[in-house]
Amino acid sequence: MRKPSLARSIFVSMACLVIASVASVAFFSYRNSSVELRKQNEQHLIEIVSNVVHHTDLYLNSYERAHLSLVTNGDIRSFLDAPPADDYERYEVTHRIKEQVIEPLFLKSPEIMTVFLIDYNGNYAYYPNPELRLITDPLPRVTLEELEAETDDNGRLTIINNSVFSDSDNQLITLARKVYGGVYDRFKGILAIEIRADEFSTLWKGINLGQRGFFAIVDSQGRFVYNPDKSQIGQPLDEGLRAKMEQNQLHSFVDSSLGEKRMFVSLKSAYTGWNLMVSIPTAEIRRPIASIRYSSILVGAITLLLALAVAFRFGRTLTKPIQIIKNGMRQTERGNWVKIPKVQANNELDELIDRYNLMVTSLSELMEKLYRTELSKKDAELERQRAELQSLQLQINPHFLYNTLENIMSYAVIQQSSEITEIVDAMALMFRYSIQTYVEETAIVNELKHVLNYMTIMKHRIGREFELDVRIPPAFFLKKIARLTLQPLIENVFQHAFADGFEEYHYIRLDAWLEDDSLVVLLEDNGVGIAPARLALLQAQLEANQLAEAVKQSGSGRQQRGIGMMNVHRRIQLVFGVSYGLRIESVLGEGTKVYIRLPDAGTSSAAGQSGPTEGAGEREAM
């Protein structure tokens, strides 16, 4: 994949910086403006609702006084105490009430549409405002029992969102109360006056709520007393909106029950029990900050274009000399030590080119000398290591092969058995594996096969089967190991650990696990062990990387324990590096453990293996 150029990186970085800066300013400006505007709108609506509630209570309180002027009138109280005996007397009383009380009230309060008086005997009198067109003899739409149930039992004024008469063309609000007769001992009837609901709109004509904002009044039963949409008057309010309105008195909230997201502020009147509600679409509230958003986008776009132009120019000026130096370095990589021309920039770049040309001249001379020196040194070192490795491979103890040939001769002369074939086949495979001096490393499974051939021959040498306990997980079989590692170490065990003979309890165990990015193979036996002094000597030799030639032979001519071990240790280091090799632990009389540390390289990672298996690992008998 082609790497991006420096000019492109500068261009993209400045573009990202400008975009991030402008976007951050626009975002925080927009967010802060929205928050502040919402607070201002909420405060404005709270003030509107509070003022309207106050003026509405004052407005309705004026009808409280009108009520009091009626209930204290003697003719009205006489009408309630003693109903007229005949029609003439009734006409005279009602006419006198109309001329002396009702008509002055209509002149003083023209918004009153009807005055209605009914006693508990079912006699009633009504006085309509001349502007209200009623039939000659209208019938009340509510009964005396309904009026009595809705009015306060203590004689306080009750506001009813309903009209007394069914044929009224206007939406009316009834203000009713129970009244006494001539003696204040008990109520004798009900007095009600009706006013237009539209009269409330005069209280907020000067309030600006935008194009689609509105003011509404909802009574205690959840019905609209006033709404700009007259079709909604008397209709119930949405239950969800009503619940929010009750919970958020004098606090704004957002609701979509009216078809769009709107902000609401409401307050309940302590005098009437009504909820006065103001609503404005949130889209109208956010409209004033649209200009901020558009301005931010415009300024950001212009700033981005200017920044990109400057970044492009700056990037080209900076990267042109660097490109020239880069081309010169490519020529240097190919072995062409050439100088590069100056760019006449009269700045640090010209000095950099001068320094580069001086460096090229010096390096061309030094590299020529170094190349010749390193080439000869590398060839000598490679030849030395190859010779040392082959020498170590040839130092495998030959006594085993001589003894094996002796056994073959014995079987051939005495038994003439098919066992000769098994021994010869195993020996042939071992010879073939051993003489591959050009192969330095192999898979663990190949080493195990070599050990299997060795154990086949050992079975005939010692005269019985010997079970080799292999607990190496199969996932490690394809991992790499130095060739001729396991068999020489196992041969050491037979020669030294079991030198006094084999017993049924004797065992040789192989295990493996991953540890610190390395593969550790364990060879364990329960033989005679190694004396502490001898063990310390072996450990010192392993740490000093001493070869097998440094180990003395015993007086009997037999090799002391450690010759094959030292050769294996050194070959592992030559193949994989000095960080790998053997480590020995032993207890005299209990046995020996040889740890083979190898690099963790291969086709499997043996997930979950982090230590030696404890009896539950896989075993193979050899």
C-alpha cells in the first residue's frame, strides 16, 4: 500500500484542524444559544402564565362582586322565599327585578349574557342579554339537581364550564352559587350568571406567542374552557399531556400529543382550579438560532477553503526539496552514491542538502571498506559454525552402534529370528536420520520417531519392553527442535541414571509447555540422580557453553555423564541462539530433570498450555 505523501498529510491535517475548530465553535455556539434561548422562552412563558392567571382571577373576581349585588337584593330574596301566587304577581316581581337589578347589571357588564334564578321548588326566572338570541320560552339544559351537585355547599362561587341553556350560539361559562332567602338559615335556591368564554381572550391580546403559539384554559375536569380553535372548546385534553401539566407547574416541558413537538408551560389557578396553559412549537423557538447555524457554516466553509489553499501552497514548498532528497536516497539505496542539486530556497533545506551531499561522499568511501571487511568476516564465521555443527553431530556416542551390531550378530548366529529384521530396520532409520548433516532443525514429531527407533533397539538390548511416558501435547508435535536432541539425552539416561540395572518402577517421561514466549520440553527420570558436586560442574559447563571435548573420561574408559548433554546444548545454541539450550535439576537418589528451552515457533500455539501436564496429559508408550 502506497504511503501518503507529506504534502497530502499537511493538507489533510490542516483541513482536519480547520474543520474541527469550526465545527467545535459552531456546535458549542449552537448548543449554548439553544440552552439560553430555551431558558429565556421558558422564563417569558412563565411570566405570561403568571400574569394571565393573576388577571384571570381578578377578572372572575369582578363577577364575584356582581353575584353579591344580586344575592343581597330584597326582590330576589323575596322571590326565593315566597313564590308568586299567580302569573300576574310573578310577572310583576320578575319585571321589577329586571328593571331595577338586571338591566343596570347588563349596562355595567355587557359581557354577561344571562342571569338565571331558580328556587328549590323548581320555579325559575331567566334574564337574557339582548345580544343573546333565545327562544321565547327556553328550557334549562341542566336540572336543579345537577346545578345543586356542581355548586359549592358553603355558598362560594362555582365556575361551571357549561351553559344553562341548550340553544345558546356562544360557548358560555356559568358562574353559580347557592343563595339564602330572607333569613340566613338555609339555602333557598341557586343564582347563576353566564359569560362568553371568548371574553378571556381580551386578557392576553397583547401577548405575542408567535405564528403558531396559543393560550388555552383547561378546567378541573380536563376540558378546554378556552382554545383559539373553537372546535376544541369543551373537548377533553389528552391524558398524557394533562399528567405532564399537573406534574410540571410553572416548569416547561415538551410534548408531541398535539401532532408536533411543542413547549408547554402551565399554572393552576388557586381561585378557579383551572390550568392556564401556553404552548409554542419548538421549531419556532429554534428559528432565531438558525441564522447562527447558517453563519457558522458559511464562515467555516470560507475559512476551510482559505486554509486548504494555504496548506496546499505550504505543503508544496516544504515537500519539493524533501522529494529531491528522497530521490537522492533512493539512488543511494541502489548503490549510486550521487550528489543532489540545491533548490535555492535560502533556508534550512539548502543546508540540509549540503549536509546530505557531504554525508554521501563520506559514506561511499566507508561503505566500500566495510562491505569488503564484513563479507570476508561473514564467510569465515559461517564456515566456522558449519564445521562446528557438523563436528558436534559426529560426536554422538558410537558405543551404542557397536553394541547393536554385536546383538545383530548374536541373533543371526544363535536364534535366526525375525527380530533381526526389526533391529536392522530401526538401526537403518537411525543411521539415515543421523547422517543428514545439512539439516539443522526438525519437527518434534520427527525426533519422537527417532526415539521410537532407538527404543525398539533398546528393547532387544535390555531383553524386555521399557515404556517411555510421552505427555507432549499433540499440538506441539510440529514445533521446531534441533535435530538429534532427544535421543542422545535418553541414551544418557540409560547409561547413567539406570547404570545399576532396570527396575519395574523406573520411568522416563517427556512433557512440554509454553513459558514466556518459549517452548520448554522436559525429560525426567527417577534414576540414581547426580551428585551435588557433579551437578554444579555440569551447570557451570552449560552456562559457559563448554563443548564435549572439555569433559574428562573416567578411568574405565566410559564417558562421564554430560558429554552428549553438552553437545546437544551447544547445537541448540548454534541453531536457535544463545538464549536457548539445556538446564539440569537433579536430586541424588531421586532422579534428574533436563529442561530443553526452544523458541516458540511452529504451526500451533497449544492454547491453554502454560505448564507441565499432571497425569492427565496424553501418553504414548515407546
